[in-house]
Amino acid sequence: EAGVTQFPSHSVIEKGQTVTLRCDPISGHDNLYWYRRVMGKEIKFLLHFVKESKQDESGMPNNRFLAERTGGTYSTLKVQPAELEDSGVYFCASSQQGAINEKLFFGSGTQLSVL
Amino acid sequence: DAKTTQPNSMESNEEEPVHLPCNHSTISGTDYIHWYRQLPSQGPEYVIHGLTSNVNNRMASLAIAEDRKSSTLILHRATLRDAAVYYCILRDIAGNNRKLIWGLGTSLAVNP
């Protein structure tokens, strides 16, 4: 069974440019999460989808970040325009719906560098 | 803010047991204790979780104090592949809040 897949694995862009990160969850997983780690800091929650609906987006830093999950399958996280402080590793995770303490499966992350 | 406290780093020898402590003195009745680990250049990986009773699975054991204010993740025989950052996380099952709140974890080094 394929795990959570994230693309690209690395992205280097200049300040002001746009970047789109993609996450393909495990097939059948309704929950999809985005997390981010800025260098030297803790991993921080960004948002949570249940199928195509945003369940919790309290962790989104500002309106330069836009997450979508059309059709409830893969998700994209777009940063427009990117700023230096957006650099970090962006993780996606998925889990099955219904379990109280569902196990999250994480992708390997996208390393974003904004220069 | 993270509701758990862990040592920054620990060291172990290969094939010896490792006990990774976690303090969570403000734990509530609906908080489950979760452990994840992150190997170098990989995403976090689920290890184990529990509420009150000790738990065992193929990866590790979780020992929970009777007052639930602390817990210990036990790796029975450390291998080089267990070198990772281990995170102890409290997850409140009440309500719809499903996010994990991470601390800085414990960086475990395993010596051959």
C-alpha cells in the first residue's frame, strides 16, 4: 500500500514568487492534515481537512496561504507571495475517519527554501 | 504551547533498553498520550498511544504513571535504526479538535 506522498521534495524559490505543494494521502483516508516546521522550532499544525471540507484552519499563518482539497482526494497548499519566513519543512499527514485516536501517517515532507 | 516536557537528548547503546521519559503534569481526563518519532530526513511516524493502562506493540511499550502525570516510552532493544527524535504528545479526544501540539522532543542517539 502506498504511503502519503508529497511533491516536490524540495523547492527553492525567490521571495515574492508562488509555490504550490501537493499531498497525496493514503487511499481511503478522509482526514488530511498539513503541518510545518520552521528551522529550530516545533512542528506546528496548519490545517485539517475532512474529505473536501476544512475542519480546522486555525494554524494557517495568514492569507498568503491557501489550501485546497478538491474532490476529497489530494490536497494542495499554495503560498503566494512567498516570504522569507515561510521557509521550512511542510508535512502532510492522513488518517482514517471515525477512530477517536486515529493514527496519523506522514509524508516525507517538502523542504521549502525562500531566498 | 506543548503540554509535555521531555529531555532534549538521550544516548543509548545498541541492543540495550531505552527509557524515554515524558512529563505531562497538566494532563486532563480526556487527554490521550501519543508518541511519534521522526527519523532523519523522514516525516514523523506513529509509535504508540495510551490513556491509563500500559500498552505494548511491536515497536515499543508505553508505561503510564498511576496519576497519569508522566509516562515512559520503552524501546526494549535499541537498534541503530531507532536513532530519531521522539515526541510525546497529549491529544484531547473531547470535541472536534484533532490537531497534534508538538514539543521539541528527545533526540535519541544509539551507539554501536
